[in-house]
Amino acid sequence: MERVYARNPRDNEAAVFYALALDSTADPSDKTYANQLKAAAILEKVYREEPNHPGVAHYLIHSYDYPPLANRALVPARSYAKIAPSGPHAQHMPSHIFTRLGLWDESIQSNGVSAAASREYARKSGWEGAWPEQLHAMDYLAYAYLQTGQDQKAQGVFDELSSIRKAEPENFAAAYAFAAIPARVALERHRWSEAAALAPHPAEFPWKRFQWGEAITSFARALGAARSGDAATARQEADKLQALRDSLVQTKNAYWADQVEIQRRAALGWVAWAEGKTRTP
């Protein structure tokens, strides 16, 4: 894509897709955000020329979707939904920036519209299960409700999720939402016994393909058990996190292996607390 861009310096579409390639290949551990900033510089130039280009607004949000950079994307975030009003993903994407900046009311509006549009799209398509775009919007919606103290509305999102038995297709976004929403609703509300009793949902979902999703549930169970005083169960969940981490290492999924290791260490901290070890050595 860089060669295409270099050979066609006046072609905005070549520029946009080169920027997308930079975003897509960025190292998630690089906190200088080198690729993302390089992509954003290209996209900003096109955005000045074509402010109604949906791809430019979309990829600018991705480029700046990090706490230190998020304020740079507020203008394209607020314009993207208007540029592509019939697109469920276009309705959702601005909330990436709204979430980074704590603009909860705007996030709720964005994801409510996105979830509704996604349900309608799945209905018209004749799909048996929920479209992952709907589940993704529901996850952001539950989080925003929790941050604004609207616990009953967050519970409503969880209740709707509990009624969904299938996602079509069974992809990353679906796995993340199925795992994260129950964990968020239980942990954010300090419902420790509920967190300790969580189980992967739907049970028929191919969780072995998404072991980091299993880890989210196991992490919530560990915290729930520890905060309920059940140190033994919490330790069992910490051991499960270690097994999931090791499996992710073996499959060379380094990023998620690191995330699960963070969860494991946090869980062990709460295990120690539950065992009465409240003083540092």
C-alpha cells in the first residue's frame, strides 16, 4: 500500500487505504503510536479536502482511539454518524472517542442507535442469531450506563444479552461482548456473588477459539469469589487464568497472553487479600 500511495500521490483513495494499512499493522504495545500518528497525518490532509468522506472519518477515529490522542478525533467522531446515517457501525464508531473522553450521554445515544439499526439489519437479512455489531454496541452501551449510575438500564442490556443464544457470525466482537457485559454489570455494581457465579454464555459458543474471552469470565469469577471471602475458589480461577495464558503463549497470541497475565496477577492480589494477607512483605 505504501508503494501504491507513492506511485499515486494525488489519489486520495490510495492515501486512505495506505493509512488504514498503517493502523491495521500497528504494534499494540507501541505507546509512541508511531503508525497511528503517521496514518492520521495522511488522513487529516484528505479530511480537509473531503470532510464528508466516510472512510476518512472512520479511520481517523481508529488512528486516535487512545487516551492520549482521543481529543484529536472529536470533530470527525461527531460528523461520522451524519455522513453515514444508515450504517450501524458508523453510528457506533464515534462512541470509541466519546468513551475515551467520558462523554457518556453521547456514547449512550450513539450505541442505542447502532444497536437498533443492527437488530433491523439482522431481521431484514433473515439471520437466526444476533449480528455482532449489535453485541458490540450493547457492550459500549452497558459500560456507559454503568459510568452514569444508570444501573437498571445496564441490567436491561445484560438481560437482553442473556436471551441471545447465537451470534452470526461467531467472531471477535461477539465473543468480547458475550464475556464483557456480564463481567462489567456484576463487578461495577459490586455484585460479588453474581460475579463468582458467572459462566460463559452462550454455552454453545466456540469459546476455545476465543480463550481470552474465557479469561474475562474467569477473572470476574476470581474477583467475585475473593471479595466474597472464598479464597479457595478465587485461587482456582487464578490457576485457570494461568492455563489460559499458557495456551495463548503456545498459539503465539502474545498480546492476549499478556492481557491474561495482567488479569492473573490482579486475581492473585485479591486471593492474598481473601487469605488475610493484607500487609506487604
